[in-house]
Amino acid sequence: MTVKLDTKIVKNLNQNDISSYLKEINKFPLLSHEEEYSLADTWIKNNCLNAAHKLINAHLRLVVKISMKFRGYGLPLGELISEGNIGLIQSLNRFDPKKGFRLSTYAMWWIRASIQEFILHSWSLVKIGTTAAQKKLFFNLRSLKGKLKALEDGDLPPELVTEIADRLDVSENDVIDMNRRMTGHDQSLNNPFSADNDDEWINSLVDDKDSHESKFIYKQELFRRKEMLESALKDLDDRERYIITHRKLVDDPLTLDQLSKSFGISRERVRQVEAKAFEKLKKFVKNVDYRSKNFNQ
């Protein structure tokens, strides 16, 4: 059976009307542990859509809270929330209350994963660009800014631009351009409910702070993905495996120049081997029944 969100809620998201969306989802009550367990048990045993809807609706605020953390990628908040809701629905299809975890704890990982996949897909089509330098910047700029204690918002100071460019072996102009692409913001949720109510929307959202349980689940899923990647890498020959690993899967990736010297081939040939290896990995992952797609909005 397919779980769907309320059509009025979906309409607000499609129009990126976040204020109206928040008004609607704040009408749904949060659930006690006992209520949640009972509803989940009913959903699992009887495929009761009413129970499933109550579980989903009670966790829509969690999706918004998590989605807000991904606003820096320049995508509409409504779209991020929609993708997060897909992850929430997926988590319900796999949730087992008998394991002792709350749904919010279990769903957190699925919500994040769904949003992250959407961002990667959107950026790969629109904003990452086609050059190796642009792709390298996209996947490494945020973590490197954190290591260098750079401010998340705004332009980077010249000395940091130079250091990042040197570390990633890209031009300073590429660093400046990518940083500006990645620091856009959506509609603020720090606005009050109304003229008569100073409470901010953000204060009405549930806390998604990691608990020990969510960290445990995250580690389990991380291990699963690591196993899948290791299996995929076995499909590559030695040269393909070395190049894709040292271009995409390490903190300090090697440059095309470095790899071309190591293998005695041209930079262009290295790029071709990397692209071929990446396509093999994608094909392997697509053939793995890793995530259920039993959802519909």
C-alpha cells in the first residue's frame, strides 16, 4: 500500500509557500512513545493507512528542521522538504518499533540521505559544472572551509581563497565562483508567526539532535554503503580502482598531472579512465536493490 501526503500540504510545498506549509503541519500533534508504538504496530500488521498517515504527519516538522541545514546549496527550501518527506515515508516502510528506537531517530538518516541525493542530482545537472575542478570544489569546499575555520556565509578572504586553491589544485577564480554558488539562502524561518506572536517558526520545529540511537543507526547504514562501494570497486581493474579512489574517495585527491606521471599516460587519458570507472560504479549501484521506492506524493 502507498502512503501519500495530504494534497493541501503538497500544494503549499509545490508553490514553495513555506509559511502556509508550516501552519498546516503544526496542527498535527506529536506522539508519545506509546502512541507511536501502537500506530506503527497497526501499520505493520494491518497495512492501516490511517495509522501510517498519523505517524508521517507527526514527523513533518522534523523534516523541515533537517531540510533547513541544507539551504546553503541554493535550492528552494520547498523542494528540499519534499525530498525529505520522501525519505520519511521510506523510513516508515522499514521501521520496526520492536527494536526500541523512536521513528524520529530511525527516520533521521533516511531524510538526510534523500535530501543529499536530491542535492547531488540537482547540482550535477545545473551548478557543479562539467570540469574536474568544479566537481572537486563542490565535494570538498565545505569540509575544507570548516577545517580552515572560514565563515559559512559570505565571500572568502583573499588569503583563504589562495590556500583553498593551492590545496585543491584549482584556480582562485573557481574557488570564488563555487563559494558564491554554495552560499545562497532561501526563505528565512526566523520570522514570527504573526504580528501578535513573537515566537519564530523555527522554535516550533522538533529537535533533530543526534541521539546515541541515531548515531548507531547511521553507523549501520554507513557500514552498509561502505560494503556496497567495496563490492563495486572489485568490478574495476587495478588502474581504474587506483585512479577513481585517489580522485574521488580520499580527503586529498591527486591531480590529473600527478596520476598521469604515475602511470605514464596523458592527463586526458587519466580523465577518460576516471570517467569509465565512475560509470562502472554507477551501473553497479543501480543494479543493487538498496533502497525501496515504494512511495508516492
